Amino acid sequence: MGIGYGKECGIGEETILRNTTRYAITVICEDRVGLVGRFTGAITRLGGNIEVLDQNVRLGYFVITLMATFETGVTAEAVHMGLEKIDDASTPAISVLPRREASIPPAGHGAPFVLAVAGIDVPGNFSMVTTCLAKYDINVESLVCRTHTQDPLKENRFTIIGELTVPQGVNVKAVRLALTQRLADREVKVTLMHSDIFDATNRIPMPKRHMEMPS
């Protein structure tokens, strides 16, 4: 039963939340066709309602992270056992952790921006980029890093793509310059633009989270 149905029956949202338990679930295993359907099907059979889900394949490994609500009587151990039975070809790494019933307010406030950084792949790139962003109180909402292997005569390259929340008043040009200078020896190219501009120029819509526009 969804929350919308409960409201129609006169049941308040707080009452429904008190009768459910939210779990944060992560599964990692060797990738095979059909795993998304098998794991989400197991959640459904356990009576779970998936609220949000992210899935990808990294270096041959299937990785899925989701938040789901279950009736209060469904324990983390029961969910773990239900998911463990799905993958009979390997031993999946499974994490089932109880979370707060109510949604947590966003950590950052401001405007949505898209960051793209590309350059020579050297240890520490990820740390240097995120540390620089933190100095400007920029919250990272989503971040993806890829490395690209070149032929033996060329240096490997990396690409970082991120969704950020930039506080109002932050000088975006200064952030871009700081990133460029910090990674100057990696021959980086840095792009930082409002998500609306990114959408218009790349035709790849990004999630809209905020309304404020920093200067």
C-alpha cells in the first residue's frame, strides 16, 4: 500500500511511516544478465517498496544501491537472507542498514551545477577535486570517475563528471580557476556550468533540485 492510498483512506503519512522500516541496501557481485530484475524481485517478494535506486557495472562487478521501506516486522537479517539466495553463482557482498523513517533535509543549498574535469590520470585526482570543492562549501550530489587506457606511448586519461550544489554568492569562475591551477600538472580541462545551460548545450537533462542561482 502506498502513501497516496493511505491518505485516501484517511490514514496519515506519519501513521504509515511508524508501521514501516526503511533500509539502505547495497549489493556487489560479479555481473551477469538479469541481476537487476532478480534483486528487485526479491525486494518485492519481501514486501518492500523501493523508493530510490542506483545501479551500475564497475570493472565487471554489478553494484546496486537502493532505499526501500518494509513492514516493521521485516528484519534486516530477513532482507539479507532473501537477497543472498538470489545469486547462486558467487558470494555477493550485501549490506542492509536501517535508516531514518523521515527524509533527511539536503546537506547543501544553492543552485545545481554540472562539473566536468578531464586530464592525465594520476593518483589523487579525485581527492584534489573534491577537497577544492569543499573549501567553497559546494556539496557533491553525484560524482562519476572514469579512466581511459591509452596506447603504451601515451599517458592514461581520466574524466570526472559531477552534479553539484553551489551556494549563492560563490564565484563560479574562481572555483573553476582554482581547480585548473590545482591540477595544472595533469593538463586538465575544467568545465563548470549551471545545469540549465548544460541541458541546453548537451541535450542531457540533469535532475532539478534547486532554484537559487549563485552569482
